Amino acid sequence: MDKNKIFLYCDRVILVFLCFVIFCLPFAKAGIESFVWPAIILWISKRLLGYKADSFFKMLPGTELNKALAVFIIANVLSVILTVNLGLSLRGFFGKELKFLAIYFMLVEVISNKKRLKIVLSTIIASVVLVIIDAGVQYFKGTDFIRGYHSGLLSASFPFPNGFSAWLIVVIPLFLGLLIKGKYINKLLRILLPVLVVLLLFCLYRTLIRGAWLGFIISIILMIGFILNRLSFKIKLLYLYIGTGFLFIFLILPQPILSDIKYKIRTKFGASWEIKNRVESSTNLTEPGVNARLNLWKEALRMTKDYNFKGCGLNTYSIVARDYKSYEGGGIYPHNSYLQKLAETGLFGLFAFFGVLFVFFKTGFKYLCDKNDYLVLGLLSGTLAFLVHAFFDNHFYSLQLAVLFWYILGLTVAAIKLEKDTIRFN
């Protein structure tokens, strides 16, 4: 059989596996592992059969992030060499970091046409529908039907609301980008997606996770700022007049009507009180959640001071943190992905990761300056929201969320590369 046909079949099967990965991601960790590794084996098999890529001795697809990712890998290798526990670090390097990078490169490689991109996007939409149904069951019955999780706050099929909210703030901007662009959706999805966005927003509100709210608000500001920047002066002026008009109407409403509106919101939805209490508690250092995070961050900074440039070693935070326990309940993950990365891989590792992010956003925004691609804008905005939320949680050290992060990076770069190739060939 012709090798090109073999490579084509391999790509199709890899794409199927990757679709299963993103579909299963919200509710099946075992599913992620079960589909990622066969995809990686097929991807490596292509090379063994003679497949030639664009870079790194014809082994990897060429992307703008490759050099930054090479520095990131070097930083992780040094962290493994200088680790306090070689076994844990090797497990983290081969079982996590290289696996995540493989997901990124596989997506860039196999999403070689718009049909394949549509397949991945359709898979994400199908997964979202299932998770929303699951969240609805949990909201009304107290237990989700997929995993059987009980939660006072909404978590759907995720173990905790933090993870659910991190997934939501990636998906919502993506859907908004799809709606604005309209290129990859049919008439049915034009009706379905707005409904899904409203339900996803309600789910995000019901998680009551402040870091997710902050990340989402920043991502929406980014999207609105970009869209307004592309509008003509007359349209901007029109929106300003409309917004000012609504504000003026609200301000001149009689006080009894305003009071009645506020009362109905509080009694029927409970929204104003819950949001107000969560926001105000964020600045209260004695609030249990805030106080615990501050103490954990102090422990992480003490670790960083002792291990500074080299770090304690990839995947070793959980065992080293025990020696820095400063209070009952301490000595655990710091609930700050960047501090944990700093403690494990040192300054070099953290700056190497920031280098990847810098090149990623630089590439994305440079592309957006040339082309109004709202799908890419949604992906970039969702990634930014995720990164903001990661400052308050351990997203890079959760299998589901780490896979989500690298998956979205790969999907974004693939979408940009696909559009650039289309323009070049035309």
C-alpha cells in the first residue's frame, strides 16, 4: 500500500482518538488516558514508517511555538536531573509533560483541513450538551448522573466546582467566537449555541468560583475590545449612544421601581446577594478560603527560597511540601499553578513556560491584526481566562485541566495554521 495512504489513515484514526479525548475530558480521566496513548503510538508509528514533518529533524510539525517549547523541555529535563526524587520526576516528565506536548503537536498535524476542524468543534459541542444536561440533573436533584458527585455548588461531572468552572471559562468564549464567525456552524447550531451559552453562563454563576469569574470577565473584555476596535467610528458612536441611553433610563427610574427590581432579583434568583458576598469575601483575609490560600502561597514561596533557580524537581511538590507545613491543613498543593511550577522547576522553568505563553499570544494577536478570525479570538480569550484562574488553583496539575490547556493551545495554532495555508494556496 502507498505510504501516503497509510499516513492518511493514521491521521484519521488519530483524529478520532483526539475527538474522544476532548469528548470524555469533563467526565472520564480513564477515557483520556485510554485514547491519548493509542493516538501517540500511531503518531510515533508514522515516523517509523518514514513520515517527514516540518521541523526538528523532520519529526515535528513546524509552528511558531517550537523554539519556546524546546526551551520549556530543556527546563523540565534540568528539573528532572536536579530533582529530589528521580522516580517521581521521570514519571512526571514522560507521563505528563511529554504527553501534553504530544497532544499539542498531534492536533496541529492532523487538523489539516477545515472539515477536520469542524469535526473537533462538533465533538466539543456534543460534550458540552451532555455536561449541561448532567449539571441540570445535579442542580435539581443534588447528584449528577454521570459520576454521582454530590455538591453544594455546581460541579457537574467534575470532582470539584473549581475544575468545572475552569472548563466553562474556556468553552464559553469559544462558543461566542463560533457564533460571531458563523463559519463552522450550520443553521441548527446558530439556534442551539446561544441557548448553550446562556446555560453555560448560569452554570458558571452557580459554581461561585471567584477566580473563574475574574478570568471570564477579563476574557470578555478582551473579546469586546477587539471587536470594538474593528468597528467603524459611526458604529462605535451608535453603541455608545445606546449604552448611554440604557444607563440614563436606569438612573431616572423612580426609586420604588428600582427597589422592586432589586427585591425580585434577590428573592427569585438570589444572584445579587451571592455575588456580592463572594466578591466582598475576596478581600477579607480572615475568610477561610482566602486565608488558606495565603498560607499555602507562603509555604510555596519558602520552598522557592530554598530551591530558587533549580527547583525541587518536576512532580515532587507533594512530598517536599510536607517539610514546609506551617499550619493544620498545610503542606499540600499551593492552589497557585505558577507558584507550584516555580517551586518544582525553578525560575528557569517558570520563565520558560511564560516564554511559551508569550509566543502563543504574540502569534495569535499578530494573526488577528491581519484577519478577523473570531474563532481564534474565542480560543485566545478562553486560554487567557484559564490562565487567570490558574493563579488561584492547580490547573496545570490536574489531568483533565492540563489536557484541556494543551488541547486548546494545539487547536488554536492548528486553526491559525490552517487559515494561513488556505490564504497562501489561494
